[in-house]
Amino acid sequence: MDRGYIVVATGCMAMDMSLYKDEEGKTIWEQYGGAFDGRNICNIGSCVANAHIHGAAIKVATIFAHRNERANYDDIADYVLSKVGACGVAWGAYSQKAASIATGVNRLGIPVVVQPSSVIYRRTFMGRTDKPEDWMVIDARDGKMQQIEPAPEAMLYIAETKEEAMLEMAKLCFRPSDNTSGRSIKLTHYCDISMKYFGKLPDDWHLFVRDVKDLPLSYQTQMMKELESKHGWTIDWKAKKITSGPLRPADVSFDPTNIPRKIRVKK
């Protein structure tokens, strides 16, 4: 919550979170506000109340992007996958109900991090960063194919520790349509969490850099040096610009989609 995320919880997980108390004896519900807003934690209700979390993601597509919600599930899921930086987590007893909830969230285009015992269901949806052809999307502006960074890299990720889960959740919030401000904030969280729990920057942070403005201010100089020396990028140190190296440039008007009918044909 202190990082500004909107956090919502339901069912057993919300109950388990209530067991934690700080030095003053306050539960997490007393430490933070209960609004659906940044630096708040909202208790939605029982497990079946997860439908309201789905609804919040759908509202982003219908209100902000004016997507039609009737008989249009694929369009809304495509919008959420490409533009809504959300990630789910199912930690604790991984029942069949929890597995079905995670799958339902996946269907809407939201990645989920699950705990180790979930391997009993023999299901995981992992991306292959070594296969560029898997990361091609349509630019809805003109219909051209564009290779993107692995964002999100996985849809169902099995984490072995809570530290790995927190790092992966930050990583799975990246989206190809991030503007420079949003990408910088997400990259800051990703790197800060990695430094806190693993003592180093993530091995793949450079994949999410498109421009100098994407770099976290606290790591900017260090990262630019590493981009030049380790990854072979060309840096204009006088202008403090990246002249070559990124997979693609930052473009606020980039409109990624996986649905051909969303291509806007010029008349």
C-alpha cells in the first residue's frame, strides 16, 4: 500500500490478513483506509465477491475507453491485457475454488501469481522471452505488427517464496501501452523490491526500458552505464539520451491489440 497500489482482498485471504498486527496492535484494516484508491486496502467481501474485482477492470474499459460491454468479452479482455496494469495473487491454501478464480481472472487479461502447492493442478502460463515471434502485437492505428517487451511476461506464475511473489507481481504490472511516467514508476517499484529482498537489480530490467525517461531517477546513472557497457546500447551522455538499443521507442499513442477488427482503417 505504501507504494501507491490499489489493493483489494476477498474471502480467506482477507481473513488471514486480519491476523497481522503492527507494534501498536492495529490490524491492517486499521492501519490503512478502506477505499478503492491508492494506499488503501479494500475488503470486497467473500470469495464470490471477486466478481466485483472483475467488474472494476471491466469498468476501466467501458468508462475510459468506451468499450461496449454487451457480447464483447474478447475486446474488453484485450484492452485489460494491453492497458490495465493489474495483477492478482492467490496465496495460502490453493483450493479448486481459488484455482477457478485465478483462471477467471486470466480470462479477463489479468496475470496471477500463485503459491508453490498450486503445482498440483499442473497448470502454469509462462511466456518465452527468447522467442521474439511470441511478442508481436497489432498496432491498431495502422494495422502494422510491432514487437513489444514481455509485458506481461506470464499469465499464471508459480512463486516459491513470498519475496519472489512480490517481485513478480510488480513485474506483471508492466503493459506495452505504459507512458513514460507510468513505466518509470513501475520500473522503480520493480527495482526497489528486487534490491530490498534480493540485493540486486533484476536481471531483465533493461527489457522494459524504451527511453531515458523510463528509468527510475534513483538508478538512472547506474542503469545508463550498465546499458552501455553490458548490453551494448549507445548513450549520448551530453544530451543524456539513448540513441540506440531499445526494442522500440516510447510512443504515447501506441495502441496495441491482438484483435484484427480493432484496426482503425483510414477513410
